Amino acid sequence: MFYYLLDPQLSYHLILVAAAVIPALLLMIKVYRSDKLEKESTGLLLNLVKAGVLSSLLALVEERVLSVLLGFAVSPDDPLYNVILYFGIVACAEESSKYLFLRIHTWKNNEFNCQYDGVVYAVFVSLGFALWENISYVLQYGLGTALIRAGTAIPGHACFGVFMGIFYGIAKKYENFGDHGTSKVFRILAIIFPAGLHGAYDYIATMEGNNGEVYFIGFIAALFIVSYILVNRMSRNDRYIG
């Protein structure tokens, strides 16, 4: 057994996996510690991480099928192609898949009794998604990819989860108050808003030239700062809704 642990190839892959996993774990800890009123159970949070992994597999299937169909309808050389691909296919497939598993595991759960819980749940699903996605990327492309994604893609998914969770928590509040119409509006926003941010993230990331890099850095900086402020504010102003 010790021979296998000392094998250079195995050690290298263990380092890659650790590099892929650690950023997601750190962000989960940050969001969990910000939950001031009532901590969520470990079992529920682990289930949400696993749900995020499953959502990534569902999104992958959706993206593959829809991308093939898009190739028949629009030429890859057409500027419209990337708009549809990143906003209409990738972003919508990934964020709707996250939301589906989020709702299945939490909407009727008795632990969902505080508004900030929505943020915790959505971020854990999103980081489960990002964790699995990052492992596959890192094992395929190496440690350099892990370092880049640690500062971009993983926090990006967490930020999308923050916005999803804010709307999701508000939706649950209105649902508990009996206002089902308003609750439905916020549930829709819980998909559309993060999908729009996700699509913008991917689209800007693929822009060519120096201006594209500047726009991307500016976008992710603003996204991270706003998300960090919102997490702290939502945590500080959390309230029971159960």
C-alpha cells in the first residue's frame, strides 16, 4: 500500500485533486460560518454537495445535445452562435440543473426556516457542481488549470449560487406567507438572474484580444465584490421565515 502512495504518478494526481477540491471547501466554510441564526445539519449539506455533482452530469448531457442541435441551426462563425451557446445553452442548462436539485432537496425540508438558508443551500449545490467540474478539468489539463480555476470558475459558481440563493430564500418566505404568486416570480428569478450572470461570465471569458481580458477581470472582480457584500449583508439581516 505504501508503495502505491509513494508512486510519483499517483502523488501527482492526488495533488491535482486536492488543488481542485480545496478552493471549493474554503468557500463552503465561509458561507457556512456566515449562517448566524441556525446552522444547517451536516447530512443536508453533504446531500447538497452530492446534488451539485449530479446536477453537473445532467447539465453535461443537456449541453452536449443542445450544442449539436445548435451546430445544425447556426454556423459557429456567426456571432450569434456564441451568444446562444453561452447564454441559452451552457448557462441555462447549468443553472437550471442546479436549481432542480436544490429545490428537490430543500424546498419542503423542515430545516429551511431562515431566509439566509437559501443562500447556504444554493452555494453548496453550486460548489458541488464546481468541485466535480474542476476535478475533471484539472485531471485533464493539469495543475495550471487548477490555479486559474481556483480564482475564477470556482468562486464564479459560488457567486451564481449566492444570487440564486437570495431569490430562492425570498421565494420561500413568500411561500410561507401564502403569497404563492410572488413566490413563483422569485423562483423564476432564482434561475434567470444567475443564468444571465453565468452567460456573461462565459461570453466575456471567450472574447479575443487584450480588451477581452480587461473586461473579464473587471467583470469577475465586480461579481466577487458584490457577492461578498451580499453574503455578509444577508447573514447580518437574516430572519426566521418558518
